Amino acid sequence: MPQSFVPYLKENARKDMVGVLNARLADTIALTNAVKQAHWNLKGRGFIGVHELLDDVADHLRDGADLMAERAAILGGLAQGTVEVAAKASGLEPYPTDITEIDDHIAALVDRFGAYSTNLREAIEAADEAGDEGTADLFTEVIRAADKDAWFIGSNSPKSA
């Protein structure tokens, strides 16, 4: 393993956390691409508001991905952030590429954000068990943004009225 800049963690804990970071990085890349898929293809009433919202959501996800990738490097690992790796490693359901209705995209995204948040919560627990407060805090920051974005997206559903 390359040099770590976190000497207070044992090597096995660092390796474990790099694995967790890369797994959640894969989820984040997959979810970012799902958000962009919706952004490019949605149609219907309220289009422009949702279209613009999804650009902001994709930016937030990219920020989270950057934090995870950099943390993996800080721990002495390598970030595994290619689309090919994300496609194989993500724990999220593949996003449908044949939908256009805003409500269908909202439902599909809210479902995936739910799974994403669950995976992040498990990552926080793993980081806590490893004694890696920095990584746990990072995942907490990412989940806070993801929960807010899921709320913004879901609030566009007629079911939320």
C-alpha cells in the first residue's frame, strides 16, 4: 500500500476503509450518472425546475465523490473511480434508460437515493468500528447532502403534495 498520511490507523483498518471508500465511490459515480440520465431525458410539467435541480444534485454528488477519492489516497490507497469500475462495483440498481416522464424519474431517483443513503450509513458504522473518525465524518457530510437532495427531488412528486 502506498504511503498513508493517517499514521494513527493500523494498516488493516486503512485497507478496509479504502475498500469501503471505493465501494461508496462506485455508488456515487453510478448515482451521478443516473441523475444526469434523468436530467437529459425527462419531459413533462415542471420540466425546467427539475432539469436545473438535477444539475445541482449531480454537482453535489461529484463533490462527495471527490472527498471519497481523496480520502482513499490520504489513507494510502488508490481511488477506483472509472465508469467501468463503478458499473461492476456499485451496489445500486441500474438506472432505467427508457423512461421520460418526470414522475417516473423522480420515483427512480428517490429509490436509488434511499439505497445510497443506506449504504452510506453502513459505511459510517464501518468507519466507526475501524476507529476512523475522519472517514466517518466524511460519510456523514455526504449523507447530509444526499438526504437533502433526495428531499428536493422527491418534493417534486405529486404524491408529496
